[in-house]
Amino acid sequence: MESDSETNSTSDNNFDARKYQEVYYGADPKTQQADVESKFVLEFLHDIFASGHVAGGSLIEIGAGPVLYHIVSASERFNTIYLTDYYEESLHKIDKCLQGKKDAFEWTPYLKYICNLEGNTSTPKEKMEKMKRNIKLMKYDVTLANPLQPNTVPQADCVIVVGCLICACKTPDDFQNALNNISSLVKPEGYLIIVDYLGASYYLIGQTRLNVLSLDENAVRQHVTDAGFSIEEFKVGNKFGIHREVFDCKEVFCLLAKK
Ligand SMILES: C[S@@+](CC[C@H](N)C(=O)[O-])C[C@H]1O[C@@H](n2cnc3c(N)ncnc32)[C@H](O)[C@@H]1O
């Protein structure tokens, strides 16, 4: 496959946040709905947060990028959500959405889907208002022992990391270190949620190819356990709207683990 540039996510300084939103989260032009893989992930997150046992004062989302929808269900359960990423530009895109700027990315199809899962007890607009009140944006680097430096926050009741670790880590050892660092941010008895991909080697943003770490389910389970968590749920999905040439993953997984 030809590409203008080839890079690892962390060293890359040309992560095109807007193009990423459009390629991976643009609504289906015919149905105007979220794609099949996102629905699988949103149902997993909805089930966890609707159950009420994963709740508390604070949640940290790691490597959110320019993507807002993974913490919508969680925003009903936590007073403060620290939404973080390595790139300032991605956090800026999130801020635009929260401020309701005209050129902000349109998350309504995703918000509608979540509202529907919740029995339409609130509207997409109310969801955005709630998130605007409880989200704090912050820089995060998974490679650092204090990944939030120069900031510090109290240990969280829950940490969620979606589609970030296989991008930010080049080797299984990096993956383990990143999980160990994440573990230090979780309260004893707190929860870790990971959504990521198995058997992937790259994804494209336009013509830019970003390499990712290929892992299988057993390796993920072992790393999470070695970081001090016990896995309570591990779900795997294999339906994707995105073409395999754009992102060559084999499966998506969602896991819930307790420290
Ligand atoms: C494929 S994107 C995923 C974005 C979003 N969470 C999603 O699910 O679509 C990978 C994300 O990992 C972030 N990332 C890369 N290296 C990182 C690092 N060292 N620390 C934290 N985040 C990093 C990137 O900035 C990017 O937002």
C-alpha cells in the first residue's frame, strides 16, 4: 500500500484530528447512523454504566483523541471526567464540540443512539450540556510514570482507555508499562475499561499510515492481570463498517477489570 508518510502514533506530529473524525466517525450517508462497530462498543459501555456498580467521584479517559462519545454513558455516573490525550489539537477539537462551535464535529448520531439505549430519558442536547459541566481536558502521555504531568489528580474510581494503547505502544513491554502507569491512577477496588483491537498492524488517516501494536486476546489478558487487575468481562466483536484496507484489525475487544 502506498502512503505519503508512515509513522508511529506517539512520535507522529501530523495526526490529522479532523480527518480522523471524518474517516472513522462520519455517519453512514444513507442511514445517518453510527457504524456497527461503534454500536457494539456503546452497548458494552451502556450496560456497564447502566448497571450502576461502576460509578463514583471521578473517571479518567485516556487517549480520547478528538472523540467524545465513549464517556457519554459514564457522564451519568461520575461527577468529574478528566478527558485526556497526547495531542493538544485533539483536545481543542473536543473543546469545540463542548462549546457548541459551528464547525465542531457532529456527534448527534452517536448521542441519539446512546439516548435510545437509555430509553430516551434525556436528549442529545442535555447530554452535551452535562458533559460540558463535568469534563476537564488534560494532556496525557502513556509512556510517562506520571502520565498526567505536570498535573496530578486524585486516584480515580474508573479509568477508560479506547483505541489508544495499541497506537501509543510499540512493544508488549511498552504496553505493560502503560498499563502499570494507568494502574497507579486507579483507586483500590476501582475499575479499568479497555476498548482496543486485536491482530492489527496499521490504520490510515487519509494517506498517512500509522503503525500499531498487534496483540492477541491471551496477551491482553496477561498484561491486564500483571498490572494488578482481575478481568470481569471480555467481549469480542468482528463486525466493522470501516474497510480492512483502511484499518487492518481482526477484532475489537471491550474489557472490564477491577483493581
Ligand atoms: C486511534 S486514536 C484513538 C482515538 C479515540 N480514543 C478513538 O477511540 O477513536 C489513538 C489515540 O492515541 C493517542 N496517543 C498516541 N500516543 C499517545 C501517548 N503517548 N499518550 C497518550 N495518548 C497517545 C493519539 O493522540 C490518538 O488520540
